Amino acid sequence: MSITLEKMDTPTLNKLPNDIESTNGIDNVIDALTSHITTVVRNSLRKVPVNSDHQKLPADVCKLLRAKNATLRCVSAYTTPVNRSHARVFQRKVRARVWKVHNDNWSALIEEITPTHKDYW
């Protein structure tokens, strides 16, 4: 199986010599390559709005998630019946709390929707 890369016209890279004979030449090629990569990365970045429509989880849920993740890391490092039991307890607590937050958010949305709301019908 062979992979063919798309040929791109990159004038900056086309100017680079094929055989480099000195350390200055190496430095120049590295600078040109670094500059080209920086330009490509800068041109491919996109701005993401700071304010998003996603609602954040309450602080207690975040704290529970952190505790559960720490317990899971502990279980993966030290697999004992006690650690597995603690992990299952945290997983159940987190699942129940996240489900409650989800239901509360859904209930608030349903209350907000009126029969004249376009998405309701």
C-alpha cells in the first residue's frame, strides 16, 4: 500500500537547498521551516467565542467528578477490592447527581417553552 501526499506550492520551502553544506545553512533551513510552520499554524487557527451556550455543571458536581476521577486513577494503579468498591460508589453518586442536574435543566427548559413557541410544535 502506498500513500501519496498532496503536492502543495510552498514558495518558502521551494527556495531551500537540497544539499546543505554548512552549519549556517542548517540554521537558515531550520529558521525557514520554523517560520513556515508558524505561519501555517497561525493561518489554520480559528477563534472560538468565549461565551458558549453550554451550561456549566454546578460546583458540587465538579467536585464529585474530580473525586471520582482520582479514585479511578487510584484503582488503575492499585487494584484492590476496597478501591474498586470506592470507585463504584463514586460512579453511582456522580451518575445520579449529573442525571438530577440534567432533569432540572430539562424541566426549566420545558417551563420556559410556551405553546406559541416555534420549537414546541
